[in-house]
Amino acid sequence: MDTKYGKLSNVTVEVGLEGYIDKIFKILPMKEEQCPTLPMYIQSLIRELIGNSTLMEGLLYEKEFLSLAGTLENLISNDIKFEEFRSDVFKSISIVKKMKKNLGENNGSL
């Protein structure tokens, strides 16, 4: 994948996206344990996503990117029921998997 600093291997991008799945899944136990740093964790994750989208040109044009960022942003709200929260966590994971699949189709093999 092309970046503003050169090329990244498909393996590097694949590992990076897999890492997001783990980071997003980590949100669930943090919510269940009522972790006070959960909002900061999610905000940090969103900032990381935005930073990577400007670094990796392919991510910036993924139509799922805005959906992922918006879904994660909504998780910061205290008004959301746990069932909806859990559903949105799994929705976010599905979006990342779809982004990985799309990038793989566009770049050969991921």
C-alpha cells in the first residue's frame, strides 16, 4: 500500500488491521468493568485511525472508514444501552474486517 512516506507491504497492513480488531474488542471488557479511562481509550483509537488514514492513502478512500470512526465515536456516549454498545463494538469489528477484505482485493492479497 502506498503511504506518504513510501510503500508498506501487504503483510504490514494486514497485521495493522488485525491489531485494530483486538483494540476494538478490548472495549467490551473495559465497559463491563466500568473502566474510567474507556472514553480516553476510544478517543485515542479514533485519533490513531484518523492518523493512519492520512498516512495510508488507501484507507482515506475506504467508504467504511467514516462508518467506523462514527460508530466508535458513538461508543463514548454514556446514554447508550449495553446491548447497543456491544452490538456497535461487533459492528466496528465487522467494518475493519470488510476494510481488510477490500484492501486485499484492491492490492493483490491481504
